[in-house]
Amino acid sequence: MNPELWIEEERPAIGGELFASADPATGGTLVMLARGKAEDIDLAVSAARRAQPLWAATDPNERARILWRAGELLMERREELARIEASDSGKPLSNALAIDVPRTADTFFYYSGWATKLEGSTIPVRGPFLNYTLRQPLGVIGAITPWNFPLLLAARKIAPALAVGNAVVLKPPEEASLSSLFLARVLADAGLPPGLLSVVTGLGEEAGAALVAHPGVAKIAFTGGTDTGRLVMRNASVTLKRLSLELGGKSPNILFADADVGAAATAAVSAAFYNQGELCTAGSRLLVERSVHDRVVEAVIEGARKLVTGPPLDPATQVGPLVSEGHHQRVLDYVAQGEAEGARRVLGGPWGPQGYYLSPTVFTGVDPSMRIAREEIFGPVLAVMPFDTLEEAAALAEATEFGLAAGIWTRDIGKAHRLAARIQAGTVWINTYNRFDAASPYGGTRQSGFGRENGRAVLDELTELKSVWVALD
């Protein structure tokens, strides 16, 4: 039986159409999904607008209880959910079990606490008046998520929105929608009233565009590519929606000679190749002080060779297939472009007789002007570049239009702090990489977007601040 939309309950798309979602491991069809369109989005938004006022008026302790229970159910069903996520997106099952599902549960646990802690303030003003502020939900939040972490990134949008009294209509990625539908069932089982979360599968240019344009949606929370983000921004401006965009990255991972070079090189392998490099914050540019460059390259090659490429459901797999045929070809084109521009491929290439695989790929001799040094590849491709001074390292780090994340490796903590302050990025890691927590704000600058997810910061973006004046005379 083909998965259906979730709008108050499971239901087919109004038009009855389906579309194919591929199996990244084989290239065949994994499942046929309901092809939601504008009329399905309208149905979901209408259901959300009916349900949201009562949800906003619900005792915050009850909202907290439901979100906490959702986290518990996610952990109880983690084995099934992890297999769904791995099969659908191509990520290794071990990653889904250890990271994706537990971090998704943590997100619901964390925001269950905020349901009872959203407060206003009183403000001393001139005259005989009491002035206070209220934080109130926006209404209906439209969420659009990508295929690299479809479950976790859906949770980052859904959990805080529900905690403060909003409803959510989610357009999941067409390449990997199954975990989002599973999440809708989990929340229903946790006691979430119908209409507060809808999941409308479909194509971006149909269901996604309709969600962005819908006048009943108060805000769009989008994670995806920068070019699509620009289109979302233009279309959302017609109805003056609020907007948050978490977009692409080309993150520098800067390794100084005074660092623990062995530990830094090991971390650089994970930073570049975790989740097949399909990670917005992937450390895809490794900047290495020249005196240790060759040593680091040797260690990175050795570490990358040890990574096991294979089918996502094999427990031994550390690098799975890329998500789709089109994306696989795009990444291969970047590899060919790197070689054509004169970079040296010292490791990696296509893997296996079928499916969308590319083993960890390392380039040296990379010039900052090359496309593999400037553009987001979103695959297991690492560009290594040397530098001689801190100033050169800073200039290389900033030689990109993006500003999502960066890493710094040094034992000189003063140097690390100074460089962290200079780099334009939403997140900077010092002597670590790719650390996340539901309590810590996350987002980008420049062409990596604007707005924040996680932490207290996202709640300001999901609520309206109201000032109330009371005459005391």
C-alpha cells in the first residue's frame, strides 16, 4: 500500500496522483508517494487554521506533556524509524540509530520544557500606565525540509512551533518523505489533536510553491539550497510572510601546526565525509598550515580509506549512497571539474555496480578560485589547501559567499578566539567539529541564509510580540 498524505488523518491526494521515490542503494523505485498539489496544501492550511486557536488556548502543561510523550515514542520506535530513514535517504543505519532518531527525540524533549516558560515583561513607561508584553503564536507555520536529515530537520521546525501554540504544515523532501509521515503518526499517538500537523508530500514546484504562496500561512521555515532559498524569499514576499532560511555552506576547517595534528586530521575525515558529505556544515574545505600539510594529507587519506562504503542497512557501513541519480551525477560532475581545473584527486571515485555511490574523495593542489573550492558540492568531496599565516588562513576561510559554519584547530586559545570572532559564520567550532544540541542556536549568514533554529532564539521567530498599555487613572 502506498503512503498517503497526513491531513488530520491519512488520506490520498485530492487528484489521486502518485510519484516515485527512488531507492538510493539500487536505483530502483523504493515507494510511490501521494503527489500533493495546491488543493491539498489548501486543505491542510484550512485544517491548521481551524485547530490552531484551540491549541494556542490549551494549557501549556498539556502541550508540554504531548511533546514529551512524542519524544518517548520516537525512542520506543527508534529501530523501525532508523531503518526507514536509512532506506529512504541512503544514510548509514548506524548513523540514523545513533544520531538522527535520538537527536529528534531530544528536540521534542527540549521544547516540551519551553511550552511552560514563554514569558512577557513589564516595562517602566512615563505616566500612570502599566505596560506589559505578550508573546503570542503566529498561527500556521509552513515548513519545507531537505533530504539529508529529513526527520531531524522536520523536528527542529515542528517541535518549537507546536510548543508555543502554532500549527504546522510540512512539505517534506520528495526524495525522502517517509520519516516525516512516520513522525506525524507518532505525534498523533502522543495525543496531538488533528489538524495541528499536516504532512503533504509532493514536488517542490507544486506543493512547496503552493505552501509558500498560501495567504493563510504566517511564516515559512525553509532548509535547502541557496538558489531555491532565493526563490522562496521572492515568492513569500508577495504575502509579506515571516521567513527563516537555512541554506548552503562551504565551511572552512582550519588546522594550525600547533594543534593536536593527529586528532584534528581524524576529525577532518568525519567533518568532510559524515553522512556522505550531504551535510550543510560539512568541513569540505580543509585549510592546513603548510609546515604540517603533507602530514595531514597523509593522515586524512589513511583515515578516509578506512571508512566502509556500502549499503545503508549494512551495520558496518559508514558511507552510504547519495540520495538520487541526479544528485549523484551532480557530485561526479564536480569531481571531473576539479580534475579539469588542475586539482589532484588523491583518493576516491565511484563505487559499486549499482546505486548512487561515491567513495570518500580527496583533492590536493586546490586553488581557491576552483569550483570545488567555492561551490557547495554536498557529497563526499574534500578540497585541501595550504596556508602560511593566520591572515592567509582568515582570507581563505572568507573566500566564499557562504557563512554557515567553520572549524579551528589550535592549542593557542587566544588565537582561536580572535579568529572565531573574525570569521563570518553562524557557528564556529574550536578543537571539535559538527557538534549540535537542541539548546544551542543554529543558522547562517550571507548566502547561508538568516534566522535561527534550536535554542531560545527560534521562539522569537515563531511568536508575535504584543505591547499592552493599561491606564491606571
